[in-house]
Amino acid sequence: MSTLIHPGAGDLVADPIPPGDPAPPAGPTPPGDRVAGGDPALLEVAEEAMRLVHIDPRVAKGQALRLRAAARRAGDAGAESAAERVLGLAARESNRMRSAALHLRRAVAVADQAGLPVAAARARMTLALVRADQGDIPGAVRLGETAAAYLEGIEAARLRHQLAVVAQRRGLLEEALREYGGALAVFRREGDLLWQAKVLNNRGVLQAYRGRPGPAETDLVRAEELYAKLGQDLAVADARWNRGFAAGRAGQVVAALTHLAAAEDHYVRNNLSAALIMMDRCDVLLSAGLHEEAREVAAAAVRELARRRMAADLAEARLLLAAAALACGETGEARKAARLAGRAFDQQGRPGWAAVARYMLIRTDWASGRHGPDLLRAAVAGAEELRAGGWAVAAADAALIAARCALAAGRTAEATELLRHTGRARGAGSPAAQRVSAWHAEALLRIAGGDRRGAAAALRAGLRALDEHRLTLGATELRVHAAEHGLELVRTALEAAVADGSARALLIWAERGRAAAQQARPAFPPADDGFAAEIAELRAVAAEREQALAEGNDARRHSQRQAQLERSIRERARRARPGVTDGHPGIGVTGGHRATGVTDGHQGTGVTDGHRATGVTDGHRATGVSDGHRVTGAADAPAASRIRETAAAHPGDQPPAPDHRQDGIGVGRGVGEGRGAAGAVGRPANPVLGRRAGTVRARAAGWDVASLASCLGDRALVELITVGEMLYAVVLAGGRLTRHELGPVTAVDAEVRGLRFALHRMSLRPGGAGAGGDRLDTMLLGPLRDRIGDADLVIVPSGRLHGVPWRLLPLCRDRTVSVAPSAAAWLRAVTAEVSGNGTVLVAGPGLPGAADEIGALSGRYGAASALLGAEARVSAVLRAMDGAGRTHIAAHGTFRADNPQFSTLRLDDGPLTVYDLEGLRRPPGLVVLSACDSGMSTVHRGDEIMGFAAALLAMGTRSVIATVAPVRDGAARDVMLRLHEHLRAGRSPATALAEAQRESGDDPAAAAYVCYGAG
């Protein structure tokens, strides 16, 4: 959680002991204190109301109102004070802090006027907690000190717990930890289970802030067990809430979302405010790379907490907003929010939190490019301040920033000393993002010191840490966004490869950083009834919305419900855990069960919830890494590899002969290379990353350049790679690797936008001028003409190039082209066993020509399963597709750039979404999507893609034929019939599509199709 103490976690009540448990001694009661000596019946009602506060605050409030009325009639000041305390606690549970403070002040006043010092002290303890919530930390401390004079024994231990809560609010984590320990010892000795649970709950949160996920989980699980034993339902929900917070801080995204959802569900069912849970969800979204959504959630939390005047939590929410804005690149907004938070912390007397706000400003300055001596000094001071306050994770990150400032200034010795303090940031207790950052800093330090092999090892270790984190994620969306954590690290490796001119290093590091979400099958959608019910309702609502729009009726109600359902489905899917599925080893671990996988050529597994799995201990150790110390790389590439490498620094340049190299191969001479003597025997190919850079393996088992070259045969691989502002190509053809600089990315992107616009126009207005891909062809393939010759192509795009209609480029017109998210993904697809039986043909409703297209194909395939009209329902189509060899769907398609998982193919009973397809156990070997924009993908940073084609390839489909532009109704029929004629003749999907496009001439409908995957 973002706040230190959840509602209910630190409440200080008198003796709310459930029936059957021994009541702990309350200490000596001064003469005249009528809490112990008042009406026993009223006292019993007061204790029952206290107990109910953590079960149902509304019921507790009702009892307290009745108790207060009875106490006033009886003149029982002790019972009246107790009733006011219950009202204050119930108001606090509902986040109504002004009302809580009002009732608690009355409780103090009633007890003081009646000469009941113990009752007044108890009320002051509870009021102190509310004052802390309101941001009045000095006032909270004064109230606690005043109460201390009248409390002894277990009551004094409760006060000690309260003071620990206040210290925690102030950000003095080590002081709070000591006080919790002292109070817990007393409660255990006295057998007070409720107060043990309270201490463990709060201490678990504190441990999460200190970067101690193991102790945090231990405390919180025990607190949850004790609350459950005592029947404290709301407190159980709070413990789950805190477990979600702690898991999020540890980078365990799936566990965090699961716990938070359970807590939020309880709050919503009981009509309680979930504003503080929103803050923790924001924290988790940030760790998952879902920055824009996190920013929206943080802004909503700020508004809600400001409305409720919860000043302490509001300051922390502003700090979260600063972090989210910074992640979105909005440094101005981040700086403003951090300053507001820091000012509030200073006013509230919270020095530890003020230090965290200053740390956020340090991060903002670093992101803004202010890497000079001022930031270095601020980061060094900030790291010391945070370390002294117990904020270990933030302190390590501040030290990393300081070290990188020192490296930028050439102060290597100072950077080395600073990094000495960050070794723990590379270990298991740190979130994935920080482990990656720590290894990146280590790599930069080794680069500065000339340690080439050490730099490469550190970079690999950082990516292994990211791989381990990714393997704990099931949802495609989460795995895609996880790439955010490794972007800087990969950029460093790519820039080094470019500087050296090593085509091999450039290819392998590009592969290491791109389309990582494609390396494992997406988790199956959640198996709970709620997910299935919401998917079904979404389908019905979407169909009703379309009908309302078609009839000219108001569809706002349907649109609102559709948005609600999509949001809920998305959140449920994020909680899906990875697991082993048929034919897909290495997907991860669910519930601590064992699964195997491959990371950088090493055997290992993913970890969920920190449980152990083969090759990985507690989510951090992998082969070749030992607790952040010495790192060794993967084994050298096979000596039999005969891949040769050359580099062309500029388009059209001849590669310089002296630089012909064989990275990671060993000895030998490349044919036609060198100066007529032996090749560069034993010579490091990369001055930064060294020869081992050429031995980094992709995540797929057995992936290396030699096996890629072998599978390509006569084809040529063209991998397009963005490094900084420039676009490069690595070509693997004829057993030789070459690197080519193609030009600025901005110029290429402009041509892609123009080409797509022209194709769109042609699709809607047939007979117009050609789309004209000549300029883009000149930019991308012109410099590669001599290398690719007339070979068929496997193209791995980058950025906007994922949406190129390659058929329109002149050099692609007379050859077969297949497109893949990465070279590793293509290799997996092309070497996958051909499976599945039969052909499935589907025609969706409302698409002119679809039924005719499917009818014609059905006649040619004979035994094909054809689903038309009312038979083309989502459930029937999915059943038919599961285990099929080939599936062809002709339907209206809609690509959702805002959330590609909700891209649709319209069937008889509503839309079929990507979420639906991810439920297939055995996806077809070939899928043809004869629908508008069905091949489009949203491209996230790191060339992570989401869409129909991307999902099917990740699931194991070998080839997908789909469109990257709208296709005019009825225009696809002829090209699809030609495609299937060639498929039935035994040609590969890519070859069949190329032949069909060639026979279709300049038909824009034909040009819109692209073959993805193996081809």
C-alpha cells in the first residue's frame, strides 16, 4: 500500500475480545474510573460494539449510537466515552476523518469531565491515530505522551504500538521497528491475539517499505490468520490489502493484483471507500509498466483523498502521482507533485517521507537530463538520508543515480565507491526494475574500467533478472509492458555494438531485447465463472450497441457498460498466473509448482510469489549469477558455426576488409574475407562487450546464429533495429552477417504513414493512383539490394514498420516475404512440428461476400467444417478451431489500438476477441483472417507487440495471414480463393500468398495481406 497504515490496522480499542478468549488485564484502574465499575450491561454492549468495528463498521455505529443514548440516560460517563470512541473508530474505517476526530474529542472530554483518566487516555490514543491520518504528527505525539502517564501493563504496550504507528507515519522506520518488537513481546506474553495481529499487520507494511519482502509476507500472513481466527472480517481484508502492497513492492505483480482485488471486493461489498487501495493498485501498475493507467489511478486517488481531507494519505498519493507522471515522461507534472508532497510532509512533521519526496525530485532531475555536479551532490546526500531512515530500496536507487552521475563526469573511483552500497539492489529482495538498474550501473562501471567481458556479463545478468520477473506474469499485457524495465540496459548494449560495427552483437542484443513477451505462451484466461460471465455479457452488450447505432438509437448506456466490462475483464486477466501448458514448457510456475524453461541458454524457471523453482531460488538466482557477485556468461557459440560477418557503416558502402570477424566462433577464416590470411583469430570483436557478446543466447532453447542460418537456407533474414534516432538493418544471407545504417527513424516513419494512408485510400476508392512504396523501398531495401539478391525474405520489423504492407515495396513484389516479431520467434515457428487436422471455414454476419467466399472454399475443401449464419457463434468457432490444421475466418474486423486484447472479429452472437483466442488449447497451424486490420498490432517500447497475429504466434500457431489495412467489402474473395488454390497445391503459406498477390496484379485488397510467422 502507499499509505503506511490501513484503516483498522492501527486502531486502539479497549478490550474487544471475542467470547471465549481470555480478556487481557487492563492495568490498575484509578478510583472513580467508571469504565470498569459502571453498568455491566452497558460495558458489555460497549465491548461488543468495539469488536464489531473491524467486522461491520455500520453495525458498530448503530450499536454505539444506542449505547450513547442509554449511557446518557443512566449518567454513565465511562460508557458514553466508550460509545464516542466506537463512533470515532467506525468513522475512521469509512475514511471520514473529520467525523472521527469530532467523536474522539468528545470521548476525551466526557472522560476528563467525569474524572476517568484511563478512559480519557484510551480515547487520546485513538485520537492520536486519527491526527496522524490527518497529517498532524506533532499533535499525535503530544496526545500519546499525555496518555502515557495513565497507562500501565498491556495498556502501555498498546500505547507503545501507537507510538510505533506514529513513527512509521513520520518515516522513521527503524524506530518504528524497535517499538513494534517491544509491544509484540508483551502481547504474546499476555496471549492477546488481536493486538498481536495488529502489530504484525503494521510491521509487515513497514518491512515492505524497508525492502524486506520475506519478513513482510511472514508477518502479514500471520496477521491474516489471527484476524480470521478472531472473526475480524474487515481486518482480514486489510491484511490481504497489505499483502498486495508488499507483493507489489517486491515486483510480484500477479500476487499483488490478486490480493488487492480480494480486499477491494470486500470494501465494495460493504460500501466502504477504496481510495487507499487505489493507491496501492497504482504502485503495482507502475511496477508492471502500465504507466498511463497508473497515472490515471493516482490522479483519481488524489482527488478522492483531497475531498475527504485525509492529509497524510493525500501527501503520499501526490508522491505516487509524481512517480506515475515521471514514468509517462511528464517531468514537469512529476516535479510539481513531488514538491507539493514534500511541502506537506514538512508541514506534517514527517522527515522520513520528506526525504522520499526529495528522492523523487532527484529521479525527476535525472530523467530531465540534469546529470551534473548538483545532482551528484543531491543524490549522494539523499542516499545517506534515506539509508539512515531505513528506506533501503530508495537509498540504493539514489546511490545508483549518484554513481551514474559520477561515471558521466569521469569520476570512476567515486562511482565505484557508490556502487559498493548497491550490491544488495541486485539481490532477491529488490524489485525487478531495481535489479535491472543495478546491473546496468555495474555494466557502465565495467565499461568505464575497460572490463569488456565483465560489462557483457553484467548486461546479461540484468536481462536474466528481467526474464525471471517476466516468467511470473501470465497476462500478455503485463509481459509486454515488463520490457520497460530493460530498455536502458538493451540500449547500452546496442550502442556498444553499433560503435564497434559488430553485426553479430547487434543482431543478438536486438533479439535479446525485443518481443520478449512472444517467448512464452500467454496464460490461459482465468478459469473462474466471473471471467466467463463477463466475456459473455461483453459479447451481448457489444452486439446490442452495434444494433442501437445501426438503428440510430442512443447507445451511450451500452458504451458505458462495455467500458465497465472491459475494465473488469482486463483486471481479471492480469491476475492470471503462468503455468505449464501442453507443448509449451518454460512458461513459468504457478503456486510454487515446478516448470522448466530457458534463459540465455541456461536452464531455469520462473517464480510466482517467491516460491522456489528449478534453476531459480526466490526469484533471483539463475545459472551464471551468484547473488550479485561474479557473473559468467553463456557458453561460447558452437565451434562448427561458420557464420561470417561484415559491416557497412553507410548505405551502399563496401565493408572494410580488416573488420571481417567471427564473433564467438574461435579460429578459422571466413570465405572471401580478411586480407588473404587467417581471420581475426581470438581477436575481441567488440571493444566494450568482447567476444562473449556474440554468444548470448535467445530465450528459446538452442537458439544461435548458426541454427538460424541453417533454417533460413536460401532465404535472407532482414532484421530492422532502432538504436537511438537511427535505423539499422542486420542481414543474414548466404551464411554471412552484415550490418547497414539505413537512416533516421523519423524519415522512415513518415514514409510508413504516407504509404499506409495511400493504401487506405486505394482500398476505399478502387481505381485511384497507386500507393507508391518506392521511397520506403529505397530507404529500407535499396541499401541491402546486393546482399539479399533475389532471395525470399524473412523480415523482422521495428516500430511503425510492423504495419507496412510489404507487397507494395518494389523489391518485395516478386519474392516471398514472411514477417516475424523476432528472429527467435520465426525460428521457433519454422521448426515447430506441424500439427492439427482438418480445415475450419467461418463466415461472420453483415460482411458482403463472406458467405460466398466461405461457400466457394467449402466446395473446394470438401470435408472442411464450414460455419455460416447462426452456426458461426463464438463458442462453436472456438471449438472447431481448437486442434484444427487450418482456419479461415471472413468477418468484419476491428483493431483496438487502445487495448489490442479487445480487437474483434464479428461473429453471429457478437465479437470474438484476442482474450477468446488465448483460451485455445491447441491453436491451428495456419490461421487466415480475411478481415480489416486483422494483422495490425500495437507496438510498445522494446518492439513488444499486441494484436491477433501476435497472440496466435505466441500461442504456437506457425503462420498467420492477415491484413494491415481496411479491405473493401467483397474485395477479398478472389485473392482468398487464389491463396487457397496454392495452399491446396502444397505451397507454404508465404509462397501461396505471394503467388495469389502476383496473380491479383495491383489489387489493393491483395496488397493489404501479410504473412506472419514461419511463412
